[in-house]
Amino acid sequence: MNRKTLVLPAVVGLLAPVLAACGGSDGGSGGGDAIVVGTTDRFTASEDAPAPLDPAFAYDVGTWNILRQTTQTLMIQPRGDGEPVPEAAEKCGFTDTGNERYACTLRDGLKFAGGDAVTAEDVKYSIERALSIKADSQVFGLLSTVDTVETQGDREVIFHLKTADATFPYKLSTPVAGIVNPDDYEKGKLREGFALDGSGPYTMKAEVDGDEMTKAVFTKNPDYKGSLTVNNDKVEVVSFEDADAMGKALDQGDIDVMTRAMTPDQIQKLSNATDTDVDLVEVAGLEIRYLGFNTDAATVKDKAVRQAMAQLINRSELVSAVYGSQAEPLYSMVPASITGHSNSFFNKYGDPSANKAKGLLEDAGVDTPVKLTMHYTTDHYGAATKQEFEQLQKQLNDSGLFDVDIQGAPWDKFRPAELKGEYDVFGMGWFPDFPDADSFIAPFLDKDNTLNSPYANPQIRNTLIPESRREADRLSAVDSLNEIQDITADDVPVIPLWQGKQYVAARDDITGTAYVLNSSSTLQVWELGRGVSG
């Protein structure tokens, strides 16, 4: 086997308040047949989520990876991470010393794929549309610091922020800030179904079976102007029911690339294989898994119950049993490679201890065993999720302090139920919106958070998050970030579990696999091309 192991560092650049410029590229073409990419992400239009691909609604890694190929943003994450660079913009930057006024100049001659010019008014419309719709997914929370959007002529956009936000350039690189054509996207209504239009490197045509998109066909957009080099003419992203079906398709030559989510067994077999035409590439990742709580639910409203669970869970045992070397225990919502990380949960609870957990429950007057149900999604984070929850169930029940049941549901049922508060305890994964500690804190603890959580700590929301966002030098934000993590470890609205690596498997004539996923699990299909097998 031609095994490649490449780990790209998750470097977080400093956001200096200066104007940055980036030249465009006309791109290239790999030519040949379409490159076919497999994924286990499922794309469903349901009654609860009828507009899965609308930038004002989409908020999971799968749908974002469809949007990023077609819907252009002002900024974009560069190769190998680091601070964002202009994409639809020619230049962007803070124009004040307080990080409260951010200005962008659009590239000259930008067009939507249909031929209409992209103007500053379209940018303003797109941002204001997402904020006004306030979709149930809570994705609009990423734009919560925007006060007003001003335009000057056709190419100048100025964002006036409510408070200082040094992370704002990162937020302009996320799909919720994608530029849409007002002719295709109504002001106060989500665009239902799987139609998708933009000014990005590709146009997209969906193949649909019932209420599911089974394939997204991306064709190089001849009118694209931006910072990306497009190395192919056509890419097809095919959705598989599970990792086994995806792996079989790779073996049979039906797909060229296999992305998330492979099983631990598949990764191990590919790693050990010899004499094969499939390469396995390991890429630095920032994926985390955690338990979330409806802190208003009767079973877990007393924080002593949540603290006892945090005291009992053995992360090392969990990772070893389910994921092996493909994951690492995590003791904070902020991964170890991100500036501002601290092992707050280990500092608070130390090694797993049934005696300490028992003491927490006794001191709070909680009767044991505590009976509760933990919910997980059966199809969104890979086949190993069930095994992971069986391990968690065993750890908690073996203590004699809990009587835990587990229940799984497909993502299109699981996610709406979680947002409605129907689950007391639930398992979630997180792929960061951008590689900064803010993206592992605010989405769970700030107002309009992605979990729709009732947990609200005034010190975190009103003081510490705003303090951290004032600092363009992220090292200067560490004290505020660490205090947030310490409070989280004490209140336990969430319990971090592990941080994962990510892998790509591809036939050996496919080039660009080292960059097809960045550390935030952003799919960058423009990097792929066809070379020579061998």
C-alpha cells in the first residue's frame, strides 16, 4: 500500500486590524471524468427541516460542505488553516482600533453563476436575511455581533458591530455569510428543497430520491472569480447509507475518494494493508464529541447529577475501547491544539471515581440510582457512535449510582427533537465553524446557541465572551477563555469526551487529497485532480 500520513497543523493565526489583500486565480482543470467522492452524510428535506441547503438554515458539517463549493463568502480559510483570507472580497479588514468596524471591497466583475453581477447590496441582503429569518438551527448566532451593514457603491461593504469581535473575519468565511442572489432567495422565507445557487467555484445539480439528496453534481463555474484554484471540471459527492457501503464502492471503483465517516475498523485495515491502489491520508482534525444536557429537565436539573456523570466517565477507557489511536480524551470543549485550551474538567474532577461521584449526589440529596436516558444519532457521526454510547452506559451503570438507558435515532429525527428540548441527555459532535477557541465556546454557551440550551451564565455571556473577542492577539484572550472553561466544568451544561483525527481514503491516481479536508472538516473538492496511478 502506498500509505501517506500527512498531519497539517491546526494553526490559529493572529487577526491583526489591518487591510489584507489577496490576488485571484483563474483556476485550472484536471480534465477527464468526474471525480466521485463518497460520504455517509445524509441530506434530507423534512417537515422539521424543509430547507437543508439554505445558507440561512444549514448548520452541520455535511450541508456546509455542499454549500462551500457553490456559495461564495467574503473570506475563506486558506490551505493549512491560519487566519482567513479574502475570497469574494478583494480586501477586508478592521478600520478602527477597537475591532468594531469591518470593511470589505468586492472583487471587480463578480457574477452569480446565472450571470447577474454580485454587488455590495447582495452581501448586505444575504447577511440581513439570515439575521431576520432566525432559523431554528440557530446558525444566525454566528452573526450576532452585527449591528448594521452599510454599502458604498457597488463594491464597498461596511459592517458595524455591536461589540468588538476579533473573530469576525472567521465568521465571514462560514456559509451563513454566503452571498445569495435576491432573485433566488426570498427575504423572509427559507428556500425549500435542494436547489442551490451562488458565485462559488462550482454550480450544483442535485439528484433526489423522495425527500433525500443522494448525489450532488458539481460542475466548474466558468464565471467564478476568487482566490481558489479549481483543479478539476466536475466532482460528484455521493451519499451512502453507511460506511460499509461506501467502502465497498471504493473497492469496486465506483468512487474515487472516501471521506467521513469511515469506521475505526476500516481505517485500521487501510492503514495495515499492503499491495493496494488505495492511499490513506491522515489529516489534522478538530472534531470533538460531547454530551449535552437540557438543564431544565427534571432528571438532570440538579447540577450534582451532571457533576457526578463528569466524575464517573472514563474517557481513556472509552477512547481505547471504541476508537483506539484515532481519538484522544478531551477534558475541555476547546481542543488541545487550539490557543486557549485548558484541561478544566480534569482539573475539577481528576481521575474517574465512584466514591467522589457518590459524595456529590449524597451532598445534594439526590436519590440513587438516577434513572435517565441518553440519546444518540445512529447515522450522523459514524457507525461507532452506538458502541460509544454502550460504553458510556456501562461506565455509569457499573457505578451503581445510575440506571441509564440509551436510544438512537436518525439525524433527521434526532436533531429537531434535541432542539425542541425533548432529550434530557444527548450525544453530539462538533466540527468548528472556524479554528479558534470562540468556535468551541460561544456556539454552546452564548445566546442563540446551536443546542437551543436553556443554560445561561451571565458572567460568561455578558463579560467573558465579549472580553475574549476584543483581543486580536488570541494569546491575550487566554485568561478569559480559561475562566469560561472553569465555569463550564463546574456547572456542566456539557461534558467533553474526545477529540478525533480525520482520514481520507483515495485511489492512488487522485491528487490533492492532503488538502481536500482542512482541520475544521471543510470539504475542499476544488483541490482534487487526476494524476497517474502507481
